[in-house]
Amino acid sequence: MEGPAVRHVVYHLFFWSNLRDYEWDLRLNPGRTTKLALEHHYFTLDQARDAWYTTGLSALRRDVTGLSGKALGHEVNVRFSWQPAKGPEIMIGWGHFFPGDFVKTTGAAKSASGYFLQAAYGF
């Protein structure tokens, strides 16, 4: 079970409009019932004059001159899952967002981390 809310811990804080996501993943199965995933994302605006939108579709940040660049930042996610039998699955994960030049130039640029623990049952 892997939906957008589970897969991406931190960057679900913004809307997927006019963005590019360059991603690489490493997925391992260290045991028969366990999975480990490491993901790296590099987010950019599609164009330098685009805005970075919140999930409410209002512009979070914008540089109408385009001089702030397009780099929103990098994100690293780590997820571990354990499925002891067919059906139940327990997942734990962590993600961290590192702000890029666009974020640093257009306002406060704190990094962000998020954690989750989830139990799911698949049919």
C-alpha cells in the first residue's frame, strides 16, 4: 500500500502545480517480510516566474522578475515497512526538506522534517 500521503512525508505541504520533481529511489527487501526505501527528490519550479503554491492553491511565494531562480529544494525520505502476514502492514518513515535558492531568496527558509507511523490492512 503506497499512496501519495504515505510516500512523501514532507513535500505534501505544497500543491503539485507547475513543479518538476527529479527523483531517484533505492528500494531494498532486507527480509521476506520487510522493505526499506530511500528516496531523494530535487524540486524546481517549471519556469523562473512561476509561483510556489500551497495546498489551498494560493501563491506561497512568487518572484515576478524570475531572478530568484527555480530551485525549490531537495528532500530525502526514508521508509521502513513490515508485513508479518498477508493483509496487515506497519510502516514508519521520516522525511527532511532542504530549501533551495528560490525559497531562500523569497522569504524565511527553514528546513522541515516530518515523521509518520502507519498501520494498514490490504484486502
